[in-house]
Amino acid sequence: MTAPHRTTAILALAAALWLAPLLAARQTVALKDLMPKGMVVGVALNQRQSDGVDTAAVDLVTKQFTQISPENLLKFQPIHPADDRYAFEAQDRYVQFGVDRKMQVIGHTLVWHSQTPAWVFQGKDGGAVDRDTLLARMRDHILTVVGRYKGRIHGWDVVNEAIDEDGSLRKTPWLNAIGEDYIAKAFAIAREADPGAELYYNDFNLEKPAKRAGVIRLVKSLQSQGIRIDGIGNQAHWRLETPSIAEIEATLLDLRSTGLEVMYTELDINLLPQAARGADPSAANPYVTGLPDDMQQALARRYADIFGVFLKHRDAVSRVTFWGLSDADSWLNRGRTNHPLLWDRQRQPKPAFDAVVKVLQGAR
């Protein structure tokens, strides 16, 4: 080996030895150990993870989080595909995954207009279902599913995305067949099925004033009727620039004014541009080969700012849940390459992870 090559090798070895403890430290820091008292941190699992097939993910989830949500398993379609048939095997494994690790297990979701099988909304003659039939189906579904996991699932997203962008009730088959009281009925049945479980309303775009006002009206209506509701879930599918930090904070304070706990239930940051029809495909998918450093740093700042709001109002926020474990697991890929989470495709922590850790450590 020539002298220059020998010097290069020595420097490389020295750098590796110097970096090794820093990298090891990053891997040993756990978000769950840094969260303020009363605020849990969680992650949405896909079936390979809750089944234990993705062992690397299982290890990371176990180390980092105190709460889990199911991406799809407890939605109506997969758990109740036919009128006379429920599917519980994979769902049981999901719940047991959390129970075995003493995690807070969340059920998502009981009543939603999407991912609900067609038979639910069909009448005997093939037309639209009537009120009494749909109420009976709702009752059977909630009592069966919630009842099966009574005492093991900590809280349920009882109703999901029932408010439209203008603040009115979304025109769904549930609303069309049952009427405006379908939400109150769902919450009442869920309480009957498991009086000890927390019950939540969950939605997105709550930073938009009209929609947020509609959610608050809904919550106050339930409260005025004596209907049990424990929390509001803000999905927090946000972008790098929007909503603004001021809008996030104002929304949090408005939601908290209801007296309910506020949860960030599906947090991720979409880094891809809006896909315009007819646009250059490469422009709509700019990060196929990786996320450049300037974007890594921008994502880190975004997460740091967001967690700064959560910590500023820690008494109002009970839970923060990331919607997916790593960039490879994110629903935001959808034919493109996105980088919205704290771990990259190799399950290595990103600068965004370090930024969140720094904010959490600074608040201790």
C-alpha cells in the first residue's frame, strides 16, 4: 500500500471509529422514553408487522413506541366482509401484539363511508338499505367487534371522516339511510359494547376553519345529548409548508376548547409535489434515488416545529401516532417515491428523527 493510500485508509478507519458511538447512540435513543408524562407515541402497523413476519420492524416498533394502530385490519371491509361472516385471525394477532408488549392498542375504525363492503348499504331488493336495517347492521358490527376486544383495546375511532370541507355532515350512505343521528347511535353502541374503552371522533383537514367548526359542533352536540366521547383525532396528513405552524397551534387550541383530549392520529409529511394531470412524470416524482440533504434538513425542521407545538401544549395532547413506521411502509408512496417519516427505507433514523429527539430532550 502506498503512503497516500495508507493515510487515506487510516483516516477512514479513524472516522469510522469516531462515528460508531454516535450512530450507536442514535439507535439506542427511544422516542417512548423521551415523551412527556401523559403523552404516548405510537405507530400504525401493516399486517406483516403485526403478524410478526417483518421482524426488523417488530424490533423497531417494540423499542420506540408505546402505542399501535392498525392501518387496515379493523376497518369494516377486512373484519366483516360478508353479512354472515367475520374475520378475526389477523385482527387477533394485531391486538395480541400490543397486549404482549404492554402497549396502548387502538381500534381504527368502526363507522366510515370508505372501506365498507357494498352489502352493508344494500337492501333486500338490491336497492338502498332502510334505516332500521342499517342501524341493526351497525349495532351487530360494533357489539361484535368491540365486544370481542373488550378490555384489551384502549380506545376506538368510533366514527371516521363524517364532516365535509364546509363543516356540514358528509353525504355518506350512513347519513342517507339513518339520518343525522347515526353518529350518536354509533357512539352509544360502542359505549354499550365496552364501557371502559375510550371513544374518539377522527378526521383530517381540521386546520381548515369551516371543517374544524363543523367537528366542534358535532362534538358539542354529542356532549349536549349526554353521549360519551373522549377525544378528537386530528389525522395530521400534512405537507412540508402547509398547514402553517400558527394554523396547527390555533387548531389544537380550538379542539381543546371542547374539553376533550386531542390526538394526532396519522402523522406524516408529504414531500411530493401535487401531481398535475399531464405534467412531466419525473417532476411529480423527484426523489426516486433518495432525498437530498436540503430536503432532509427541511423535513427535520418541519418535524421539530410540529413537536414544539405538541410540547408547548402538552397538557392538551394525549397521543402522537405516526402513520407508518418507515418511508418504505408509507401509504404516501402510491406509485411514487415519498420520504414522509422518521426512518428511511433501510429503517435507519433520518435527520428528522434526530430533530424530534432533540426537541423532546430539550423539554425534559
